[in-house]
Amino acid sequence: MADPWLTIIGIGEDGLAGLSEASRKALARAETVFGGERHLALAGITDRGRPWPVPFDADVVLDCRGRPTAVLASGDPFWHGAGASLAERLEAGEWIAHSAPSTFSLAAARLGWRVESCICVALHAAPFERLVPHLADGARIICLVRDGKAASDLASWLTERGWGASAFRTLSALGGQRERIRSHQADAYAAEPGDLVAVALEARGPNGIPRSSGLADDLFLHDGQITKRPIRALALSALAPRPGERLWDIGAGSGSISVEWALCGGAAIAIEAREDRAANIRSNAAAFGLAHRIAVIVGAAPGATAGLETPDAVFIGGGLDAAMFDAVWSQIAQGTRLVAHAVTLETETLLVELNQRHGGELMRVEIAHAGPLGRYRSWDAARPIVQWSVAR
């Protein structure tokens, strides 16, 4: 279309004065203008304005298809804004966008921080646990927040977890005449009046989560059914996680494999037959701020895998038999990576046969830890693990 019917406009606290000529022309000719009540007021839109429904619903905009329409959003509509939600539902020629500086960019500019070195997190509609993977001493983090109370709750959350010494700057009305930036320490912060839009942290506290594979077992809630740290590190090395990839974690136990996979930027589907262990997986996913990346299915493979989105990798930590393998193998695509562990002689025999049939790498791992033996110490051997890794 030579003349898109929808214009997506980013607006700042400076209102119409900060908009480009193209944005102002689009607003002038629009029959309907959607936006938050604050955005509509900033643009001086009255009778043609329609506030967003709560919860957000893109269909109200699509109902105007073919007629001149504008959407107002804060700053950059494609960074935690409505832009992408709308564009995904439209053909390329139906819309055009005029973005303004994002809140993240404005905050970094005011503080003199390099945007590319900052971690930018939207917490206005997400749990604070989303920060867990990013918290590290010295990290600079810019967080979008809902309001002053949310900022106060965030300061308390950080303090309870040992990050109370963090520099805690609150920013409001960025880019406008009411702009305000205040500096605090997280453990001394008191809620402020006004409409806060962001918090900028310089984290000070304990060591964050290591980024190497094989996190400590005591970081996970479990009943003893957990792929132990050194074996987990070997499994993840063979699974080779990459950002954006999907894992099937079959017989997930505590979900430790799923958590570490998701920490690498992927998504996981954890399949666990026992509800109590599935509850542990949900708790672990939430504690690491990864509930949005880990789906939990209560059930047993292969029935529980039917109809799931195809994976890039599969981990089978226990319970493998020939029938399960045949079913899973038939469900996955060419090139999918599969890693299976065996602790019993029967499953080990199966893995040997599968290795002969399909190739891949077969490895036997024996690990012993030093422990007391009378007045001395000796080696306590763990059960050996056989690992088979293969590409479909």
C-alpha cells in the first residue's frame, strides 16, 4: 500500500513539540487516535481519542482497518511497547512508524551510561525475579516500573536478597518540563509521589549467578531427584544450548536442566510425571525469573510430548525405554540434538544398542567425592552415568 492506514507514533513528555512533522500530519488526518490517557493528553487529542482497553487488545485497532488511524505509545513503540503486537497482525504496507527516544535511551543519556553496556528490563508488568539472571556486582540495570509503589517494592526486594547497597536512581517525566531524577540507596529508599517511569540500578551485593554450566545443586528446590552439578554440566555441553532454541526436558525432576537451558536464552518444556516434582520445577523457574521461558507439563513421555512444538534439543534424564525412544525419535526433526542418561544396566544396554544403530557419542562417567573415613579421608564414588548424545 502506498498510503498506510495506520501510523504508530512514539511520544515523549514534551508532547506535540517533540514530534516530527510527519507524526503531526498523521495525527491531524487520523479519524481515530488510540493511546493511553496520558499519551492522548500529551498530544492534545480529545474527541477522536480512544484510550486503550485494559487488558491491551490489538483488535480494537484492527477494527479500523482501511481508515486513517494513529496509535500513540511511549517513546519507542517497538521496545516493550504496542508496536510489535500490532505489526505482527498486519501486512508490511499497512503501517508506518515514527519512533521517539525510548525511556531506556533517555535514562542512559541523563546518567551518562553507555546504552549498549546497560541491561534494560521491563518490570511494569513482570515479576522482579526477571532481574535474577542479571544481578551482578557492578551491573548497570535500567528498569521500567509501574509507579512509585512498585519502585519501593523493588527496593525492598533487592534489600531482602542482599543488594541493599545498590545505587537506586528514580527517574520520572523524562524529556518533559517535570523531569526529575533522584539518587538513593536501595535499602534507604522511601516511596516517592508522582509518576515514576524508570529505576536505574548500579548493583552492589553478593556474586550473581555464574554463567558457566553446572550451577550448585543447593540453588534448586528438589527432593533428591536432580541431575547433579558435574553431570548437568556435561549434559548441557552435549545439548549445546543457543538463544531462541527450544528444549524438551523429559523426566525433568527438579527442572535444573530446563533452568540452565533457559538461562542461555532458550525456552524449555519440562515434562514430569509427578505433580510434586512439577511444583518444584515451577518454583525453580519462578525463583530464577524464568517462568516465562519454562512450560511445565505433568505427564509421561511419549504421550505427554504429542502435539508439542518441535524441539531443537531433547534431554532424557531417566526412564528411557525402547518404546519411548521410538516415539520421541519419530516426533523430532532432522538435526535435533538428543542427549540421554542411563544409571541402570538395562538402560545402559539400550543406549549401547541405540548408539550402534544411530551413531553419536557414547560416554561413561564415574565421579567420586572426597569424604571422611575414620580419622582419614577417602573417595565416595557416585553411581556411574552413561551418556549418549546424537543428532537426529
